[in-house]
Amino acid sequence: MDARILDAAEETVGIVLGGGRGTRLYPLTEERSKPAVPLGGKYRLIDIPISNCINSQIRRIFVLTQFNSASLNRHVNLSYKFDSFSRGFVEVLAAEQTEENADWFQGTADAVRHNLRHFLRWSPRHFLILSGDQLYKMDFRALLSYHIERGAHATIAAVQATREQAKDFGIMELAPGGRIVNFVEKPKEDDVLDRLAITGEKAASIGMNPDKESYLASMGIYVFDRDVMFHVLQSRQAQDFGRHVIPDAIQDFKIFAYSFDGYWEDIGTIRSFFEANLQMTQKYPPFDIYEPESPIFTNARYLPSSKFYSSVIKRALISEGCILEDAEVTDSVIGLRSIVSSNAKLTRTVMMGADFYETPEDLTQNISRDVPHLGIGAGAEIREAIIDKNARIGAGARITNAQNLQHADGPGWSIRDGIVIVKKGAIIKEGTVI
């Protein structure tokens, strides 16, 4: 790779936005921030942007947090430790009140503005702004190369979107050569959508299908030159990159779109989170965690190998430290330290596992208190469900949403987008039907 790009990566500070309240992922975000939500059996969402940075030789990374950030802070601190001979680090910056800023973060741009003094210690040439709740793999050196070659002041990574999807993203209109001349955040009006649609030669020139009505949607991934970042953040009215900073900046600066044609999923809803996890069980998944040149890093837990006793496993991810006894698991993700008892049946289930093992004394106390053991009890049937960490599901329970409800709540569980979510640490008694 061009030495200029390697130098640019080393002079880039990565800034991962820890996200807001994550209400659309409730109840998974009831006790944790969105980037701290477990993913793929052993990871967390925050591992994706951090790993992309590390694999791109961007080794100075800040994670900005605010809501429900304790578990996220703990995970980052345990997972990412660089050796003493490296200038690399992953540092958590929690929202703080200062003499200059007495308020909490009011948006993505405001979060970066609050922390500029921390970034400046490293004299960055570029700022790379990332979301903490997206699923994708990208070599940011290619993005930096595109940015530098075009003499851009800022560059926005973008993906192709349909008309319906365009209503939930920042949509760009481009001049020949890729410069952004218009940016509309979450357009809803038909006339605006008509004007922003890309077809024909213009679509073909940026690698999009010329025969389909398409839109160029912002991924929420930005590269800013240092001086430009200072300038666009001067106004305290500019609280969000998509709603305020970008629409204003395209008038005064050269801002380009970088078209990304790889897999990308914005984890915005329970359904999208659920399907993204289950896709990983496919033989050739769109998001491949097995690629050796772009590994996903996370906390090294040093757990024992998983054990299986007469179990039937079809298309599943089974994480470390699990024990499955005469169970049937199909199209499912089984998280760390999961215990699945005899004759239990899991189909299209995301089981996030547990933070600990129970001792023999714990098991004895559970029996005396009529509390199910940690994990899935004997004979339980679970389908189209997410089982959050440390849940206890009693023997014979049926969690299948037989009534096909789209939205409901009960003791220790919720239904969102037709998927049953058993909450973290919940107790589902023996024989319960959901």
C-alpha cells in the first residue's frame, strides 16, 4: 500500500460514537448501551468498528459513551490493551460536565465537540467518525486514499438504498466526480425523494444498478480534515452531523461521497439485529467472522471447550464454554457459557449465554427456592426468540409466540417485531407458555 496512505492512517484518530438510548433495541438496551449488546455469540457490537480500525492500522481510538455505559466501559477496558512499545490505545471518554460545557451530549457532533481537547493531544491529521452499532467490514485505508486523492475536506461513506430505506438515512445528491451538492436527512416527501433518486448513467458511474431507482445513503462514517473539523464545530447550534453539520458544510467545503459496495447493516431494530445474527450461521454468510485477514477482536475469556452429549446441531454457532445435553439446535446462535438441558429444542434462537457458571451450592439453593437453573431447562422449546444473558428458563417452557404477536410485554419478557425477548437475568418458570 502507498506509504502516504499508511502515514495517513497513523495520523488519523478514530472516534467511535457510543450511541444514544437505543430505544428501538429495547429490552436489550434496558441495562446496557446499544454498542454493548452481545453479537454472534461472543462479541459485542462495539467490537466491529474497533476491529475495523485496528485492521486498518488506525491504532488511536476513542469511544465516546453516555447512556447505560458501565458494561460498555468494562468490556472496552478488558478487551483492548496495546503493548507498551506501541502508541496505540482504545480509550473510553464518558460524557462529562466541565466549566465550558455543563450539558450532556446533545448529538453526534456535540459529542465530538465536547472532547476535542482530548483528541488534540495526538495532533491528528484526520478525524474518522464511526458509529458503534453497525455491522460491516471496511478497510478505512481505502476510504482515506479516496479522500486524499480527491483533495476532499471531508468524505462520507455511503451505500445504495431503496426508496423505502432512504426515508431512514441521510441521502446525498452528487455532482459528476462524486462531490456532494445536496444532503437531506431522512427525507419523507415524495418530491424530495424523486429529486434525490439516482438512475441511468449517474448510477452506473458510482457502481450502482442503472436500471433501478436507487439512493445514496450515508453510513454515518465520516473522514474530516483536522482544520475543517474545527471550523464545522464552531457553532454550538450544530449538534448532529447528519441534521446540521453536513448540510451546512457542503456549501463551503469540498465534501465527497465514498461508495461502499460491501455488506453493511445498521442495527436499528430488534428484527434487523435478530436476522443479522442468524445470517452468521449460514455456510457463506454476508458478514463472515472467519476471514483471517480481518479478524474481529474481543475480550479473551480463556473459557474451556464446549461439550455436547448426544445433541443434534444444524447450522449453528456454538461459542466457548457451553454444555449441551441431548439437545436439538437449528439455525441458532449459542453464546458463551450456555447450558442447554436434555430434550430442549432451539430453532432460530439467539441465546446470549451467561456471565458465570453456577456452583454445586448454587444448584442446590435453586432447587430449594424453586428457581430454574441458569440456561435452558429440560424439554423446553424455543423458537424465533432472543434469550438475553443470565436468563433462567424452566423445564418444559414453550417460548414460540404461537399467537404471532408483534408487540407485547410480560414478566421477564417482551415481544418486539414478532420476536420474543427474554430479558437479562429473567426467570421463566417451569411450564410457562409465551
